[in-house]
Amino acid sequence: MLLVRLAGLTVGIKHRYGYLPKMCAGYLAPEGSEPHFTVCPTQAQLDAEGALSSPRLPDAYLESVVAYREIAERLPMYGAAVFHGAVVVLDGRAYAFTAQSGVGKTTHLSLWLKAFGERAYVLNGDKPILCVRDGTVYICGTPWRGKEGLGEGGELPLSGIGFLSRGEKNEARSATAEAVLSAFLKQVYMPKDPAALMDTLAICDRVLTSVPLLSLYCNMELDAALTAERGFRALIEKEISK
């Protein structure tokens, strides 16, 4: 059984293929660790997932998809939820970006890396975990990093969330929780179990009421990253001055 560390938890994954161990190599828990919970993808689940694509993807890959979905079902009882977004770290602060598919999250990340050089790195490029501990919202790296494989792992307090839209010119506007609620909920994994769903909604409420929020209208020019960073910095400075 594979033991991985995710969002401060030890998770057991019963697997049949070698893809998951290679994928999770940087997230292994010490041998002998006691898992908080264990997931076991079944062939029936792999078949159901495989039926969604044509041609069918390899079972080894499908196993990783099903395993993460099963993990996402269990995380909320531990104060955590899977989030569809990308995370960049600049000078020790973590910023998450989310958008509809095709808007350009990965491109936006690349602009931050280009604009800020060694001051910045990608924590996760696709599916990090939001975690609430002692009232603080953290963003945690995972091995599920998207097709580009961007991410260095670790976890940090979340300093801001940017809701990306395409625009002819670059703008960053402070957003309210009410304004971004629908867009945010679409990017958080919602479990089937009613109790886990209620836990997830509580996590979402904490995130939206405690993390600075930006509506970002960006093109594909380098100034997009500079505008977003200035917007986040202004919100953080405003919060500190309260």
C-alpha cells in the first residue's frame, strides 16, 4: 500500500499499477505511518472513468484519477477540500488563481515566473488542497499537478485568490465573497456524502471570508502578472492597516 502525505494527513492508497508510486514520489509518508484513511480504487470505478474518454485512457492513469476523487470525498472531515486552480508563491506568499477552462491559468503562472524570476515558484499547477487549521486557510501542494506537471509541493497560508477573466487591458479589482461565490464553488470538489458536503461548504465559507479576493482581467502580456501582484499587495496592506 502506498502512503502519501497530503495537507498534513497520511493517506493510504491501495493500488495495482506503478504510475501512482512514481507520481507521488515526492509526497511519501514515512514507512510504518498510520493512515488517517485509506482509499482503494476498484476496476469498476476505472471502467466507469474510462468510458468518459475515447480512446480509453490507460488504467494506470485512470487509477490516479479515481484515487484522488476518493481522497477528495474523505478530506472534508479533516477540514480540507480539493480546489481546481493554480498556485504561485512570491516572496513566501501563496496566491491561487482559478478560472474557467481555457482562460489561461498556466499562461498566467508563466508570466509570474518570467516577471519575478527566482523570487517566484509554482506550488501547484492544477489541483491543490485548501485546508483550514486553527482558523487559518492553507493551500497545499499535491502530486495532481496538471498535464504540465507544475509544482514543487509544500504548504503555505493562502494570501489571496484571483478570479481570472480575459481582458484587453489588465485590471485588478477587489472582489466580495458574494460576487465570486458561484465561480468559487464551481472550482471546489463537492463530495456526495451529505455530511462531507456540509463540511466542504463550511470550508468554503471560511476561505471566502478570510482570504483576500481579486477579480482579474488579464491579457497575455507580462504586465498581467505585475497588475495582479500589485492588486494582491494592496489588499494585504489594507488588511494589515485595519
